[in-house]
Amino acid sequence: MAAVLVLDDSATMVMSLSRILKNAGHTVDTGADGREGVAKLTGGLKPAIILTDLNMPNMDGIAFIKEARRNAATRFTPIVVLTTESSAGKREEARAAGASAWLIKPTEPNALLSTLKQLLPAA
Amino acid sequence: MNELLASFVTEARDLLAEAAEDLLALERTPDDEAAINRLFRSVHTLKGSSGLFDVAPLTRILHAAEDMFQAVREQGVALSAEMVDVALRTLDQTGLWIDALERNQTLPDTAAAASQTLAATLRAAFGSVATGGAAATAASPDTAPEAGAAAELLACFDATLRRVLSRESGSFRLITYEPDEACFFKGEDPLHLALQIPGMAALASTARSPWQTPDALDPFMCNLRFHALSRAGHDTLEALFRYVPEQVTILDIPAAALLHAIPAGAAPATPAANPLTGELLSAQLALLDAPAPEAERAGRWAAAADVARHVLQADGHNAAAASVAAAHAEAEAACLPGRLRSAIADVLANLAAVVPALAAAPAMPGRDAQARPAAEPPERTAPRTLRIDQEKIDQMMNLVGELIVAKNSLPFLARRAEQQFGQRELGREIQDQYSVIDRIAQELQGSVMAVRMMPMGQVFQRFPRLVRDLARKLGKQVELVIEGEQTEADKNVIETLFDPLLHMVRNCLDHAVEPPAERIALGKPETAIVKLAARQDSDQVVIEIIDDGRGLDPEKLKRKAYERGLIDEDRMAAMSDHEARMLIFAAGFSTAATISDVSGRGVGMDVVRNAVEKAGGRVALSSELGRGTTVRLNLPLSMAVTRVMTVTLHERLFGIPMDLIRETVRVPAADILRIKSSEAFLLRDRVVPLLRLASLLEMTEPEAAGDDVAVLVVRVGGQTIGLGITAFGEGMEVILKPLAGMLAALGGYAGTALLGDGRVLLVLDLKELIAT
């Protein structure tokens, strides 16, 4: 049971991820792009883990990760990149920006949940 | 429909519209970086979401399109017209499949085949190394198995295969499955998938590229290729691999042909075993044989299997490695450690021979079931905007309409209380209450109308594509400029507009715009400009279609109209240029010498005019020969509620649409001028013709000889006219219903409205009355 922030510009993807996460007992907050994500964080939201897409309008996932890492509250929050992108360059870029893990969507619910389990501090 | 799918359908439509727009923008300005980025993102997002559903054909074409845009974006591949064509076709196809998904929750049966063709065309269009395309071709069931290719593929199986085949008849499917390099990041498990192949007779794996040295090896990249022989049919196999169809080829091979393909005695090339390999394998056997506590057993098997597999792979015995892995999976599933042990022992005993898994892998709980969205009630996510069913808004609008009619009965009630029952005080109170309800009703109406307002962009956005396709078809060069797409109008008005606009734009491209060569000869820019502009002007929307084409030739139009018997010689001689141009709106008039399949389908601009006028609008036109034409449509912002003024004519009540009325005046009888048989009067030093409404309506009652005449000054068809009536009534809002049934053919009436006291008000169509 953890608070998860999900960022994706596809409402369908957000709906699907929320469903998987909520069924597993997590609480979910969502945003449609990096800017909304930053707004949530500066608004006082303290997620235990963040899932973000890379390709988003306004502020993309990489910029969001950099922004989140600058914020003291989320400096060490695990950030999972969830994307359809598979290029090694992008992966490296995300890792350098501070991403904790990389999953290719659509992921199987189990793969997603086990990744979260690994990244979340043991309850 | 499942809420997740519903969300996908809506999202997909939005993204498709954006993508089409960006694609066309990009074709005009190829170095528009923002457009290619947006385009890529739209398709990328759409592909991503499509992966949530069982719509592999859809995902496949989007994937191919994404790759194309990626190549344009990152590798500087120039976007050709052909690429745009096939990309647009992809968007169209996606749109059709989205429609199908909405209707049936599934794609049509033809989707898989159509998808393969389209994806191959896409990839061919941008010169991709079409691995997917080639695989797709090979996968089609009618491809004849090529003995040479088969033999090459079969080389990875070993001699034991011959034994299996010699006992079999019938045909086999030879499956080559080459997982995506990044498959591990997608939550895919290629080995697991390969083991699930039904009716499997043999399974082997090879490396796609030579194995790297351990320190250079990227363990997260899949370097395997699986080869399997199966007795199962094409459909079953395709169903298994439905998520990765582009990674799989399936060939039909009769068992006899297979035997033939493997030359007798030709043992598969097996590298000489490294002594160290044998040593390591023996160590694993020892490990398996050693007693282990229950809790450690599974871990030990896995460790032994992993080491054995890695050792074999490192030594080049890929098939053997795969069979160890397969045996391990089986051993785990069936809880039989012996399976793994004997597999390793077999490998060790004869490094050249691997016993193929003869039995089909046991059916395991489908991982596919998990990938599909669950059917339980979906969670709500906070929406950014509220999407409302149109019907609900229409229903609300109808109720508001009824409320307005109902409230209009209060003044009648007030009058009755005062006059019939002598209750002056009560009458006034009712009147006061009426004002309150009136105000609220009007605000309510305003709010509902605001909800129904849609930007003109909704209609305009369909044109760039249309103009592009048409221009290409006609061999003309046209740039479409759109202005004022933010201008809002009622949904009904917007919906009415599309067909007339479509018709006019078609006409414009077909007739008005010259071919490039002609334009150059005329000293005009090669590319014609067609402009669609919208703006709001008080309570009207003004839409203009402006071109810089040929312009209308009055003389030619007059001759055509005469030839068609629409006008006689006298009329032709007397006609002004403007009147002549307006002839294109006459019924039965078409200027095209030959009827083309673009605009001429027996309907002319009269259809446009009728549609616009039916919506309470009007059409104006100006044109200059050789310079271009402007058609202007004026439409009311809303069609739901009409403001009318009631007038009395010989004790009968009629309604006149308020937007035509400029003012009301009383003209002293003595001031009426008589010009031949017509009447006129002076309005602020202007002579205004005076028409008697009673005679327009062919009423027979004699004109009342009063001191003065009540005159309604109206503007109809660009002309100011005075209408003589008996008495002015009041202004009111009514819901105008068109005449229906037998009355529908009656000219001169815009429709009927129900009055607050239950009477039916006939609302006049002055344009028609005055024109006749």
C-alpha cells in the first residue's frame, strides 16, 4: 500500500494504470504531463513512488524527472519510466536524469507491481 | 462499452484529428519541427494506448507509422507526398477501426490482412529495412515452402529430428520467432511463449549475432532466435503469437518435404565440445544429485539449469542450451527434478544430440488474460473536461424551450386577472413574478446555449485534408488558409454548415482555381490561395470562402442561364453584372461544361443557398473576373430560439423574425408617395419602397383607410423595404418549428410557433414572400 503518482498524457493509459495500482491496494494520483506532475509535487503531494511517461506535451518525462530530483521532497523518491520507447539513448538519458527503473508499456500488471515492490521501502 | 475502451475511442479520435492536421502542416512546411514532434507524439501515444487492447493489427500499423515519423524526425528522411498519402491512409484506417471498436468492441476479421499490407506499404514508403514486412509476407499461409530456406532453418535441429519425422505424416509448421531485442523491458518472456507453442515437435534456439565476450555482452538485450516445429494449425499458432506477429514467421512444410530438406546423414554442425563444458555440466549433475533441503530445491534447479545453459551457449551449443532451459521450465512446472537432470545428462552424453520436447508444453494459465483489461467496474480518473452526450444537451435545450413558451403565458394570465376578473393588484404581481422568471429563464437559456457552442474549427479542420486530396486529384496547386477557427456557433449551425461548405470548396477547386500552367500564363502565383474565414458579427456568424481563381464571368453566366431557359432575352439584356453572378444560385444552373466527379453531381449552388437559408442564414457573393470570388454566408449564432415580432393584419396575428426588422415607423397617409402602381415613403431623406403585407399574402380584405400606416422597416436581400401592416404587436422568443407534412410545401412561411395562450403563430419568411 503506497501513494503512487502516475503521469501520462493518454487518459486511457492513466485509467488502466490506476486500475492496476488501486486493485493492488495503492492510492493513486494522476497528471497528464510533467507540468501537472510538478504542480502536484509543489502542491504538497508526497508520493512514495512516481510512474511517468516520457513523451508528453508541455513538459516531457525527462524534464519532469530532473525537476523532481531538484525538489528536496522527491530527491530520493523512486521514479519509474513507463514508455513505449526502447532506444538505448533515451534510456541512458532518463537514467542520467535520475530515473530509477524503466518499463516498456503496455506492461503486464505483475511486472509493474513487482517492480514497484522492489523499489518501495519494505513496509 | 467497457469504460477503458470508451476512453480509448475518444482519445484516439482526438489524437487522429491532431495527427492529420500536423501531417498536412508538415507537408506544407517540411521543416516545421513542432509539427513533426507533435505528430510523432500523437501516433506514439496512440500506439501505446492501443497496446492495452486486443487490437494487434491496429498497433502494428501505428507502429510502422511511428517508425516512419521517427525516421523523418531523427534521420532527416524527407517527407514525400507518397509518404503523406500512405500516412493519411493509415490514419483513415485507424479511424475506421476505431469506429468498428466502438460498434463491436472488436476489429473486423479483415483487419489482420489489411494491417500487414498497410504496414508493409508504410515501411516501403520510407525505405525501412522491412524486417516486419518481409516476415509478414512469409507468414501468409499460401507461401510455398522453399526447400532451400527450410533446410537452412532446419540446420539448427539435430539428427533426432529425423527420427521424429520418419514416424510422422501430415504437415508441420516451421516457426521462427525472433523476439524484439528489448523484449525483456516489455515484460515479455520469449522462452515461456515459445514453450507454449501447441503441438510442438521440436524447439531450438540460435543466436542472432555472434555472442559477445562476457564483458561486452549486454544481458538485457535478447539475442535469441527460436525455431520450432509444430503440428498445430496456422490459426492456433497465429493466435499464440498475436502480440508479436511481426517477430514470427510460420512456414507450412509437409513432413516428407522436411525429411527431404535434411540430407540424410547430414548431422547438424556441432562445434567440438570444450572439455571445460563437460566438466561444468558434470558439476551441475552432482549438484542436482546432492541431497538438498526442501526450501533450497527450486533454487538449486534454477542455478544448475542457468549454469548449464550459459556454459552450453558460451560454447556454441545453442540448441542444447535451449533444451536445457525447456527441460528446466518443464521440471519446475511438473515438479520433476528428473527432467532437468536427464536433460543435462543427455546433453553431456552426446553434445551433438538433443532430445526434442516431444509432448506439447502443458497449457499454462494464459498470460494473455492478464494483459487484457479486466471487466470489473473501472476506476474514475479526474477528467479535465466533462464530455456530455449530445442527446442530454438537446433534451435540456428542449426543456428550456418549453420553459420559455410556458413563461410566455404569464403576461396573458396577468392581463386576464386585470381585465376579466378586475384584479389589478394580482395582475401586477403576476407581471412582477413574470419578470423574475423571465430573467432566470433567459440566463438558463444563455447557459445551455453556451454549452452547445462549438468552435468553427470543428468544421474547418476537415478541410485541409479534403483540399489536399482534391487538389492532387485535379492536378492543381492550392493552399488552404483558415482563419477564425475559434469563432463559436451553435452546434446545430455548425452541423448544418459542413455540407454547404464542402460543396462550395469543391466547386471552388474544380471551377474557380486554374491549373498551375494557366495561372503562370496569367502571371498569377502558381499556387492558388483558398481562404476559409469565420468571424462573429453581433448575433451572426459570418463565413467567407475566398479564392484568387478565375472569378465569375457575368456574360458567360447570362448566356448559360439563357441556354438553360432560366431567363429570357429581355431579362438577359436588363440584368446587372451582380444579378448575373447571383445566377449561380439559381436552381438547375451549373457552369461546368462537363459534369466532373468532383463537384458536379447534379446539385448546384442552389442547394447551398437553400441549406443556408433553411438555417436562417443568407448567402452573398462578390467576384471580379480574373481575380477571384468571395462567397459570404451569414448565419445566426443559434437556431434554437428565434426572436420574432408579432404584427396584426386584419385581426390576424403573424410573426416576423426580429433579425430582419430595422425599425418601426408610422407613416402619415398623406406622405405615401405613389410611383406608377407602387408605393414608397421617405425615411430620413431616403426613398423606401412600401409593400402592403396583406397584398403580399394575397388577403382580400380592403385596406383600412386610416390617418397613418404602421410600417415595419425590414432589410431583406440587401434591400431596405417598408412593410405596411395593421398594427404592431410585441417582441417575443419562440421555438420555431418548420411546417411539416402537407403544409411543408407552402412557400412564404418560416414555420410555426406556439404562443403562451395556446394559439399557433405563423412566422413569415419575408425573403421568399418579397422575392415572389
